[in-house]
Amino acid sequence: MSKYAGLQCCRTVPIYFFTRSLQKYTSMQELHRTEEIVVFITAPHEDLAASIARALVESRLAACANIIKGIRSIYAWQGKIEDDSEVLMIVKTRRELFDALSAKVKELHSYEVPEIIALPVTAGSEDYLKWLRESTE
């Protein structure tokens, strides 16, 4: 059995692993109060991803969107197992903008049910997080 088997990381940060790296970014008391989120969105090709990313940034619903080419997605859809090449957008925004961002993605996306999932930012460089907040509505 691993010596880390008892650690829980869903609602708390495993202090053993992250204490040193977090100290240079933000205090431990601030970990769960950030308003920033990272949103994952997949798309069938880079052109569509770039179009969506540009629209999100231009409308100030996102500060930044990275596009990662060459991912492979295996998923269940309409009773079949699918295996497709996709691109992944990693979008940085604020929690309060998620609903508007999601609506914009659905308006522009070619998928019937696009992947739009958000993860909280638990810590980060204060300069970067300030820029993110200033770059969004």
C-alpha cells in the first residue's frame, strides 16, 4: 500500500505535496476563495477552437485560451464507443462568467453536446490572477 493512500484531495489540498510551491503564490488561507476558474472545452479541429477562443477573449468572457492539438478522446455517445481526434481549449476566466461563457460556446460550437467543464483555481501567481480579473468583464 502506498504511503499516500490515505490522502484526500477532492475538497482539500494535500498539504504534504503542495505547501512549498504554494507559499510563493498565495497564503494557505486564500486557497478556497479564488474566483478564477479554468474551463476545458474540446472541439473537432483547431479552426473551430480558434474561432471560439477568439470570440471568448474578444467578448471579455475569458482572459486567455490555450489550444492543444493532437488529443485523442474515447467516449460513449448514443450507445457506441467513439474514438476521435480533437483539440482541447484551456480557458481562463472567472466563476461568475461561466454561464455566459457556456452559452457563447454552445452558440458557436458544432457539437450537439460540447464538453464545457470548469475547475476551480485553488492558487496562482497574484500578478497573473490580477491580470485575469482585469481582462474579463
